[in-house]
Amino acid sequence: MVGDFPRAGGNLLALGIESAVWASLTWADRERAEDGLRRLEALARQHQHPVVRTSTTSCLALFATWNGALGRALELADEILQQGEAAGTEARARALSGRSRRRALLYLGRAADVLEGLTQSPQLWTNGGAFAAQRAIYMAYAGQNEAATAIIDQFLAERDFSAPGDTTAATVLRYLLEAAVAAGHLPACAILEPLLAPLADLLFTEPDLTNCMGRDLGGAAVLLGQPEKARAYYLRGIAACEKGRHRPELALTRLQLAELLLGHYPAERAAAFEHLDFAIRECRDMKMQPSLERALRRRRTLGA
């Protein structure tokens, strides 16, 4: 029984289940991920320890983000802080709370708020490059393209990611891909797209970031002038989002597919508008204002 574990064992079990939840979501296995969440909630009820409670609340925030309940995700991130203060584990709680709120803030159009809470290290490769690569993402989304581009350029200058012996973590590469697409960095897209193409069916997930790899790869292909490849990537991303029930990423991927179809496939105008209408409804419901405005501008431009 879960309650029979010693405190240390229970904490390790909670962290293991949490990692399993991320892995299940990465593969769009929503049922297995939800089973893991139920196990975490049972563990939290039976094994009263701050690590178990905050791990559980972090997973709840992650599911809230996937469900498009973005305000609720931010509330749960605040609860993590409160749990940490009550238990005397403020440092861990601050870190986990920050990670748990980032994607919801991004979808809500508050990338600048994320930047305020991100670790800023003078060393590019601190934490394997993850801190700097994440900063590049949120800088690009916050409109700081020059700063984001400078970070990406530094990564490209210091390491050949396509070299057979390159040891850069896939996590950092997928951060850099999203940053490159958001910043319109074509050289990085040209390097990273073929490297990450095998991951096109994944929703690469951790508490602070979920990449719909099909959407990111599709965006890279658009920038590289490869519309047919982009469409294939977007369709794979949509399939993953539908299977995993990731509402924000599904809305964004269908919006980008609509834009692609309208720009390159005039015979598929009806399908494009179906995707666009879906994105408008979903972005409005989830209060994803920047993406909603983007979709509505497209509507107005087309006189529809």
C-alpha cells in the first residue's frame, strides 16, 4: 500500500510517478497520465510530506494547462508557493511554482511575465543550456527578437548540433527549435528541423513546457519554404494533440495549418476556414488573447 512507504520512499515514489506522468503525456497517452495523477493524489492523501504535495499540485497545474483552464493553472502554481511556505520548503516551491505557470502565462500572452522569473545565468551552458534556451523562447514571444537571436547565434557558434558526437540534450534542442521558429531564425531552423523530425508525433512534456513537436517542426518548414512538409508536420501535431487532449496546442496547430492552407493551397479554402473557426472558438474560450487576435486578423483580411 502507498501509505506503508517510509517518508523517503514515498517522496521518491512521488517523484517517479510525476516523471512517468510527463513521459505519458509526451507520448499523448492521456489515460496512462491520468492514472498516474490519481496515484499521486492518493499518495498525497496518505503520505503527508511537502515533496509529495507539491509534486501532486504541479501535475494538477500541468493538466489544467493541457485542458485550457489557464487561470486555474496559475491558481495551482500559487498553491505550490503556499504549500512550500507552510512546510518550510520555500526554495523548491518557488522553483516548481515558476515552472508550473510558464506555459499558461505564454498562452495568455504574458511571455514578459515569464522572463521575470526565469533564471538568468551568464554562462550559456549552465544546466546543459536549458536556462539560456528557455530564455530565448520567451524573449522571442515577448517581441525581443534581437536578444533571442543573439542567444541562438551563440549556441550555433559554440556547438555543431548535427555532428555525430554531439551530446546536446533533446530537451535543449526542442527549446531552441521553438525559439528559432518564434524568432524567425532560418539558419537554426535549417539545422534543427531534420534533427528533430523523428519526434514529430510527440508532445514533449515537462512542468514548464510542452512542445507540440509537429507544430514546431511545421513552423520551421514554413520558414524554410517547404509548405508540403509543413502540412504533414501540422497534421501529425494535430493527431497528437487530439489523442492527448491538449487544447491550447491543438488550437494553435490548427490556426497555423489554416494560415498555411490559405497561403499555399487555395483549393483547400473551406478546410482552412474550418481550422480557423475552430481556433477562434477555442482561443476565445481559453482567453488566449494574442492567438485569438491573430486568428481574427486573418478573418478580417480575408473579408470573412
